[in-house]
Amino acid sequence: MMTQTTPVARPVVLVVEDEPLLRMMAADIVEEAGMQPVEAADADAAIEILERRTDVRILFSDIRMPGSMDGLKLADAVRARWPAINIILTSGHCTKADIDSRLADLFFPKPYKFGPLEAALQSLAN
């Protein structure tokens, strides 16, 4: 007799990065961490996604992006509207010291390393 198992929903990570290759690489890391990536090219697209979806658990965003807001303003908006979402920020131009610690749970300087980012994603999803 076969028993049916209900598929376990993978945690959803919203990846916000304006550089397509970096966005694809980050999405691959999210996949390797056992999570479902959802991609956005800028903060405006990210807000639209968050307004439509209720399953996003983690925001992983670059800080320097074109558009009406950068990653810091996006993180501030997410903290205000969706406080349960964990936030990881990344940048090749800023350091952790440049960021208000209330805006992000974690910061990764670019280029980020696969292993530590994967471990951080898994830690925040649990």
C-alpha cells in the first residue's frame, strides 16, 4: 500500500538585483539552499511582488539599484509593511558599517561566497 505525502512548501526568497547575471547566480544559490527564488530586477518590481504574494519569507537585495528606490529604501519599506520578512542586503559599494542595523538581518559584501550565503538563508528560513 502506497502512502501519499503532502509536498512540503519550500521557503520563498525574493531576490532583487538589477544585474541579470548576478540575479541568476543568487537565484541558483537560493535553489541550492532548498528554497524557491522569485526574481525582481528592481525595488519597484519587488514591491509589486510582495503586494501579490503572502509566502515570501526572505528578501535578498542589492543596495545600489536604479529606479525609484534603492535597496536600503526597499528594506525600510519591507520592515514597515511586512515585518515578518527576514532581510539580507548585499553590496559591492557599501559595508555593513554603512547600513542602519535595523534595516537588515544580515549583510553580505560582494562578491559573496556561496557557502556562507546558503547557510544564512537556511538559518533565516528556520
